[in-house]
Amino acid sequence: MTPLIAELAGCVPAQAVDFRWFEMAPWEGEAEVDPTIFSHHLPFDRTAVVCSLNRAETKVLLLLKQHGEMFGCTPLMLVRGVWQRHKQFGYVFEDGKVRVWHRDGSNVYDPKASAATSFLVLIAAFLRSLDAGPVTAYQPAKKPSHAKRMNQGKRPTYDWTTIVIEPPKPKAAPAGGTHASPRWHERRGHWRNTRSGKRVWVRHCEVGDKAKGAVFHDYKITH
């Protein structure tokens, strides 16, 4: 668990356990973003991304939710210890372009002036990192003291599970085993080619039998 994730997850205690958490390297900015990167799906339906800016004086938290081909973003910034909440927005990749709208119903979006543009740049960098090599995610779970600390106005702590997302491995020859009733595990969203040749997106889900144990087991998405 990274200190930055632990800090920012504790600032959204009511939502933290619903997300898988990732930390990006400190952001130094970039001039241009290839819009096709936004055709990529998130690694999980609910993905939290954190990073630091300006020599860690600013800390950014992006709570990302995927709904089919559409994506929602709740951006928060911690600037010198003070929280700043920015306008929620959604985006979708259509016809080679990114379309953005604001969740409060105001659909005016100026790419040169809107804060959403800066957050989209960070999202693009995160999506690219998924194709660059192994990436580590963290999943929080509530401790028994969670509700008590919340009622006392204290920041809760979590038990964390580490999830390593690795590049796909070559298929091995069948070893005579069976896939019937495997141990419980999470299966990340992934593309599947049907017999008809159509490419479909299979959502993140839980599979297997918990009575046979549990294993965390992830795959990198390729497009």
C-alpha cells in the first residue's frame, strides 16, 4: 500500500471500499493526448487513480466509474492540505473524438478553459500505463472498527489486498485439468472474440466457489 493511496482513500471513507486503487508517478504534464486512448476500458468498473503534482504540494484523486461505453469522473484535489472539489463530468469516445459533458446538466465544455481537460490528460496517462507493463492495484476492505471510527468522526483505516496486473502470458498446452468449480476469484473486464467474429466487452465479475478458497488473479487488457 502506498502512503498517497492510504491518505486519499481515508479522505473518502464512505466510498473507498467500492474502488480498486492505483497510484500514478508524479505528473509532469504533456503537450498533446491521442484521443484514441479513451476508447480503452478501465481495468475495473470502479477505479480510483491518485497522483501528486507540483512537487507533491497538490494531490489528485480521480474516482472513475464505467457504464458500458460511457465513463464518469469525480475529481478531487488536495492543495496544501485543503480539499477542492471540481465539477463531475462524463466522457465517451465516439467517431474518433472524445465527447465531454458535465454531470450537473451544464453541457458547455471548453477544452482550453475547462478543468475537465486537465483531468482527462491524467486519465489518458493512466490508460497508457496499463499497456506499458505490470501495474499494481490495491483493494481496501473495512476493518471491524470502521463504523465506530466513522461515528466518532475519525478517519478509518483499511485492510489492503495487493492486485498485480501483469501482461498476458502465452497459452500453455492443456495439462488435463478442469475449469469446473474453480476457487473464488475476481475476473477483470476483458475483450472476447465471438465465433461470429464480433468483438465484445465482458464486464468485471466474481467467479468460482468460495468454499474452495480464494485467489486474486488478474490480466492486462489489450486493445
